[in-house]
Amino acid sequence: MKLGTVMIFVRDLPRMREFYERDLGLEAVPESAQPGWIELDAGLARLGLHQIPERVLAELGAQDASPREDQPVKLIFRVADVPAERARLVARGVPMREIAPWGRCDGVDPEGNIFQLAT
């Protein structure tokens, strides 16, 4: 068994796609695009962004983009140089935390999902 795609449900698909493409540098997989769905090439697996249906959004209410510290899943992206990548993302306005003593660094996407940079 191999992991093929990790999916996250999103409130604003265009905004989240732009973030993961523009800021994190992932590339959309054109043949994957369907209404409310896009897959991004994340190396050995894909990151799927799935639009939360409007009826569900209405039930959820207003968006709170504060960091979701209590979520049981964190996306970890491998990079060659954590300090350099952190600096690049900070320059782009991405909320990034300080580099931990063990060399990893967390960031926050536009909807509050925590992601991590690691070597």
C-alpha cells in the first residue's frame, strides 16, 4: 500500500490553491481538476484540496483562520534548507513560527491549517 493523496477540506478553494501553488511552490495536476477539487503535486504524494459544499459552509458560519492547534493532522514538507525556506515564506507574508531546536519550522496556511518545513 502506498499513500497517493492527502485531502483537506477548504472553505475557499481558489485562495487555498493560490497559496499552495504560489507560496509553497506545488504544481496543479491539470487532469485532476474537477468542480470543487484540485490536486497538487507534492512529490511522492498529491495534496488534494476539496471545496466544502455551500450548504455545509452555511452551517459552519464565519471562518476563523486562527491556527488550528487542536487538529490531529499536520502536512510536513521536505525542503533542502529550512532557514532559507522559512525566510522566503516570511518575505511572502506567510505566518511562520520560529525554527525549533530540532530544526523544523511550522507555518499556517490561509485557513489556519498548520504545516511544517523539515529537512
